[in-house]
Amino acid sequence: MSPPLDPLGMLPVQDLDLAAPAAERARGAALRPCLFIDKDGTLIENVPYNVDPVQLRFMPGVGAALARLQSAGLALVIATNQSGIARGYFSRAQFAQLQEALLQRLRDEAGVAIDDLMLCPHEPDALGRPACLCRKPAPGMLVGAARRLHLDLSRSWMVGDTLDDVEAGHRAGAGGLLFHSGGETVWRRSPLREPDAVFTDWDALATYLLARLGDPTQGSPSCSTNGTAR
């Protein structure tokens, strides 16, 4: 018998073991909230298939915003689709060099230590859908990081510049935030792809999250919201 499929018929739900974080909570493990961050078009400017550290350009205000969030106790995990590896545009070793440069610059320039970087190296299928459990909008990278780092997905968010990022967050049981920098061009809508909030700058995004973490010093952020804010 075939495994049961999720609501969009995309992934076998049982393979993801979404109950693992809840089981850890029941055992009394301390679970942290997390911000999962898309890389291209969200954390850094989008230069397609780039692995040259010289071309790394951080989005305005991202270092200060991440420092605020990390100080408030949020784990920070980068979750990025990198089909350029499967397409042969660059190697894992080349991406590793870019990754090290990116993480080092965040440490040096903002005092931010990223907890983990998750990448999916696979291509989508012929229709553009995930052909694996890790490529966003599938939630595999988020669920895997949550199990390894003891993260509370119900108090976490995924932020990215496309609705695939929003959907990945919602499929993992987290919030889904859209960083509107021009990456989304198709606008294929569904309940899972409706952002909880939409931002065009990192300062407002950090203020929004800090307010939801219960920081009394934070006021209401300036953003447009859709659906239920988490």
C-alpha cells in the first residue's frame, strides 16, 4: 500500500516524522524558537547561482536585525535551495567556500553566529515541484534542523522572498513570512502559501518577531499582514 500523501499530494507525510519535536517537549526537553532564513533574495542580494564570495552583498539592515533576534533567544538557521549543484553549475566544495565566507562575515560584521545552514542540492521535477523531501516548499530542511537542534517549530518562522518559503514554513508547523524583494514572480496562491506577514525591510521584521516573543520594549511593526500572525 502506498504511504498517505499530504494535502497537495507532494510528499509522504510519514517520512518527515513531524511528531518528533512534540515528543521531545513531552520528555521535558527545552526547545528553542527559531527563525529559518532563505539565503538568496532574503539574507543576501540574489545573484543567480553565485559561489563567488566577492559578490556577497547582505540585504540592508540584516546584520543588526539578526543580532537583535539572537540576543532575544531565537535560533538562526539558513535554509536554502541550491539546485545549481545538481545542475552542475558549481560543486559542493565551491558552495562550502561561499558558506564559510558568508558565516564569517556575519560573525565579524554583526556578531551573529548562525546555528546551522541547511541546503537542498536537488533539482525540481519537470513540473517544477520538489522531487525530494528537502527542497522548499517541502519542509524537510526545517524539520531536520528542528530535530537536530531541539527547536520548537510551533514558535518558529520561515522567512523568504518567495511563496515557496512561506509554504515550507507552514508545512513544518511554523509561521511563514514573505520578504518582498522581488523574488516571487508567479504568485500561485493557496492557504499554505498565504504569508502571516509581509516585509520589505529587516528592521520591521525583527520588531515583529520580538513582539511575538514577548519583548515588552517592542512596539507594533510597520508591515502588511495576511492570515494569522504567529
